[in-house]
Amino acid sequence: SNPSLSNNGLPSVIRKKLMGYVGFANLPNQVHRKSVRKGFQFTAMVVGESGLGKSTLINTLFNTTLYPPKEHLPPSAERPKTVAIESIGAGEFPFVYPSDFCSSIFSRTDIEENGVRLHLTVVDTPGFGDFVNNDDSWKPIVENIESRFDSYLEQENRVNRTKIVDNRVHACLYFIQPTGHSLKEIDIEFMRRLHTKVNLIPVIAKADTMTDEEIGEFKERILSDIAHHNIHIFQAPTYDNEDEETIAEHEEIASKIPFAVVGSDKPVVTPDGREVRGRAYPWGVVEVDNEEHCDFVKLRQMLVRTYMEELREYTNDVLYENWRTEKLMSMGVAQDSTVFKEINPAARMQEERVLHEAKLAKMEAEMKMVFQQKVQEKEAKLKQSEEELYARHKEMKDALEKQRADLEEKKKKIESGRPITPEKNSTGRRKGFLRT
Ligand code: GDP
């Protein structure tokens, strides 16, 4: 077979051996150093009824008290009348922007691990599902996610866009109440509204309140509900030529969705004397970091250790890109090539003028052609009449000429005395004259 063609017939890369070390093998290290210096931006959102352990889980995930103690929150954030949106970061006192629909608390945390800086933002949605009527609970959340897309788009469109701050929500942890039944209407409605806009990661809250068997059955029902409603939850991508270990890890994480989690702020001591993160019960200790006890470790792997970059990438390449296309289309922008003139009225007018001028020129050319045709016809007609006139004139002239010639001849004969009609008498006298 042709070595320069791959299986699908496309030209394939020809591998060449280098004669010596060039240095581009160091490229990953360069990228690594640069990323470490710049740090990473990551925004996670938590959604679920209050008391499901959202703040506890976030603190457990990042092993820090990201959430300020609740009694320190301003009164307006404590009992929101509707779903509020709060961005939480450790150590900084949140600032509240009051608004009709939601209050937002902005603060950002930089956490560092082995020299790698993570600009982490956690967006909380207090009030979700806490009302008598929760029909529109999803609305302020969708609006918040979209306004973050808006802000990103606006930054991209700036003249100077070297310093884009990525505030887009990269993952949404959706807390399911550990009822053991199936998904509630509010859960389905929320996921249906949000799954095209954010990476959904469903978690079963406070899994320590259920037995392993109950959790297994609950997970099955949740997954079948999700499938039934065509809800897309985040699935880490798999790539070709990945090693077995990676594939196994991927499958293990995927098999745990929706993650049954347990959170804990305080260390507890196990009966065998170990100090662990967990929750103590009269019958024993539920350990957060023990994979036999809950799926916390797998969730952390999904969100932080293995797929944080995939979550960021999917947000940018798929979710944001789709939203952006839809947004621009709804603004009347058809295709990339027409973007400029659609959003630029001057360019649009210029194009309309050119079109109008072209139309006028075409009409003028047509009129000219018709005019010329008419003139030619007239000229031909005139020429014909002229010829006819000329022919008649010539005919008359010829006739007159002939008449004149005849008369001329007659005159000559008269003058020469000869009778007009020739006589038989050759003497030239008339018979009668001669006899007398
Ligand atoms: P939030 O309102 O969703 O942020 O919930 P919190 O994190 O404030 O937790 C509410 C209560 O649930 C607190 O008393 C926590 O100690 C408790 N809690 C948090 N996580 C868990 C958990 O995994 N299991 C159990 N049983 N209780 C939890």
C-alpha cells in the first residue's frame, strides 16, 4: 500500500528521525511553566435545596473553608425571597449587589498546591427549591450563566482582549435530595433547562443517610429519568490510543455517576484510632475519603484531579460556542462573512449604494441599446426613401433629357429647311410651282 496515505486515504504524517536533539521536546514543559505562572481560572456552581450539604461539600472538596461562616453573611443573603446567586471565596468578606431578582456576592479565591495557582470561584444559589412555588427556580440561574457568557463575549469583542477574565461556569454540581425515590419535577426541570448551558454533574447529597443497596437502586432510577428526558450530563471524553489504565480510570469514574457524596468540615476519629474526614455515628464512622464508603474521591477526580481541564474545554468549545452562535444568529448575523456589514451600518449602506448604482447602470445601458436600435431603424427607412426618391428623380430626369434631345433634333431639322417628312421630289421644288 501507499505509505504516504493513511487508512482513510488522506495523506498521513511522514515520521522522520532527527539527526540530533533540536529542543522542541521541551515544548510541553514550556506550556506547563507558562500555565503554572498564569494560574488557572475555574468556576463551579452548586445548586440544590438549602441544607443538602452544598457548602460543606465545597469546603471538603478544596480542603479549605471557602464558605465564610454563615452567621457572617449580610441579612439580605440569609433569607433570600427568591433564588440568589453568590460567588464565594475564602478569607474575603463578600460584597452584596442588591438587585430585583438575585443578589450576587463576588469574591474570588486563589488556592495554591505545589506552586500551581487556581483562581477558584464557587457560585452558590441559595433559595433554590426552598419556596412553596419553585416553578421558576431555574430562571435566575440560567440568567446568571448566560450573563457570564455575555461578559466573555463582550471581552472577546474588545479592542484589547489580551486580559480576558473567564467567569463562565465550568461545572454545576446539582444536589439531589437523598429520598430514595426518583428525581423530582424540580430536578428534571432544572436539568432540562441547564444541560445545554453548563456541564451538569449530579450528586446524591448526604449519601450517609442511605444504605448501599438504596443508593444503588436510587442511582438506577435517576439515570433512567435522565435518559428518559434526554438530559445530557457531563461525560468525560475518551480518546483513541489511550492506555488501559486511563481507560479503566475513566470507566470507574463514569460508573459512579451520579456520585453519592458525604461531606465533612470536621475531622473525626475512627474506632481504630485514625483521624479522618468523616461523620461519626453510634454504629461507626463514615469516611469521606474512603471509596468503600462513598463516591467523594471519584467526584473530586472528575471535578479536579482528572477532568478539570476537560470541563473547561467543553465549556469553551461546545457550550459557549453553541450559545455564541445562537446569540449572534438571533441578532441577525447569518454567516461569518456577513458579520461585518450586519453589525456595521456604514458598510451595509455602502453595499446598498453599490447595488443601487449597478441597477441604474444596467437600466441606462438597456435604454441606450433600445435607442440605438430605433435610430438605426429610422436611418434605414430614411435611406430607403432617399433611394426611392433618387430613383424617381433619375427616372424623371432621364425622361426629360430624352424629351429635350428629341426637341433638339426637330429644331435642327427645321433650321436646315428640310421637311420634317421626307418628299419624293428630288429637285426640291413643289410640283405646283414648277408648272406655272
Ligand atoms: P447547604 O445549605 O446546602 O450549604 O448545607 P450545609 O453545608 O450548610 O449543611 C447543612 C447541614 O447538613 C449541616 O448541619 C451539615 O453538617 C450537614 N451536612 C453536610 N453534609 C452532610 C453529609 O454529607 N451528610 C450528613 N448527614 N449531613 C451533612
